[in-house]
Amino acid sequence: MKRLARICATWLLALAFAPANAQQPGGETAAPPAGVRLLADQPYGPDPRQRMDVYLPPKAQQGAPVLVMVHGGAWMFGDKAAASVVNRKIAHWVREQGFILVSVSYRFVPQVDVMQQAQDVARAVATAQANAPSWGGDAGRFVLMGHSAGAHLVALLSASPSIARQQGARPWLGTVALDSAALDTAALMQRRHMPFYDRVFGSDPAFWRSVSPSDALAPGAPPMLLVCSTQRRDGSCTQARQFAARIGATGGRAEVVPEDLSHAQINDELGQPGAYTSAVDAFVRSLTGTPGRS
């Protein structure tokens, strides 16, 4: 009973801070625009949460670039089919530019730990790469994107590509991390932080470092675009700049895009016409070589 009470308390704390720190659970479900075809709940593992939704463009062409989207939710909740996760991204990249979009779900804490979540995402990437030709996609033209907890997971895979290789994933072109405040996980856990982080990352400094993109960073990381909210008071932009500097010091490429948007808006508004979408579009085009519209 005490354990259940602790779980409920942690859940309520995570929800209380969700507008500033994570994608909220529930909400509106994605509605693909006319002509976009959905292959729902494609499995990449035996667990019910090891599933991905695949959105195919109206005019299927062989060799399409593939955008893999990883939802947020404080590592404890979230939904690959949430409207805020995919709707505008589908309209912009799938319908307008001919991308394939793969939206990934993964197992949650406390069922698994954060490293296992990263392994789930890597396994999803490997499965998507294997199936891309049958969808009309190019396994060599993958770009990863994640928001909040999902941004942390894709940043971790990019900082330490060996995690992905061990799950069978091949190299991808680059990564877009949408507003993570856990790029330096070890530093986060050693200063004052929201209580739900203790539930997620535990109390072992060695584990903090193992799942910290900043600490795990190895030479050869793919290019990264780090979007951060200037409205946050927990230093997500500071972390993004410091992480980008570390990537640069290893000879890698990293760009920081600070936006005067809330944490939720950074996810929900990506794909709407404007300077923010144009900045992300320019980075993605630089990787895939595709023309873009914003």
C-alpha cells in the first residue's frame, strides 16, 4: 500500500509540473490529413508499448526521407498518437514534403529504466530502417526527433551511438531535440530539481552519468539541432548551449535554436508556418537534401 501511495504521489507531482516539464497525458488523438495513410501500431518488440505508427505521404515515392518522432511525458506517460505530437508534423513534412513519419511509443518508468527506454527507441529505429523500403522510404535518410523526455532519449542515442548499434540500428543523418532539460542529467540531479526526477533517475550517480547525453558524448555523434524554450526557469537553454559546445569540441555539429515559446508550444507548434518551423526545416533539409516549405 505504501508503495502504491508513493507511485501515486510521484504521478501527481509529474502531472503538476507537466506544463513546464513534460507532455501531458491524454488529450486529443491525431487525425491524419486527407491522403495520408496510417499504418498503426506496428510492432518492434513483444511488449504492447513497443509499437510505432507510420504515416505515409499521399504520393508514395521510393527513397523518401524518414522522420522518427519520440513523444515526451516525463518518461512515465505520453502517447505516440497524441495530436500535439504528430498533427502539424504530419501536415508539414508528410503531406507537403513527402516524408514518412514514424511516431514511436516505448515502455515507461517504473516498468523499465531510462537506459532501457533508449534501447526501445533504438530498436524501433532499427525496425523502421529494416521496413523502410517496403514503405517507400530510404533507410539511409533517417532523422530522429523527440520532445521533452523523448528529446532526452534521442539526444542520448545520438551522443552514444553504440547504444543504437547494439539494438541493430544503422547510422542516421541527424537529430532534433525539442526542449530537454536533462541533457546534463548528472548536473540536474545534483541541484534542486522537481521530485519526479528522483523517481525517473534514481539515486545512483553512476546511472545518472550513463544516461546523461553530456556525459555519454562520444566522438562521431550525428549533427544535432537543440531547440529550447526561453520561457523556462530550469535552464534548458543553458544546457542546450553547453551541450552544443561539448559536441563542437569533439568535432561534431550542433546548433541551438532558442524560442520564446512554452515547453508544450515547442512541440505543438512545430510544423506551423513561421520562423521556428523554418529553422528546423533548414536543419532537416541540410541533412536530407530535400526542398522544404514553411
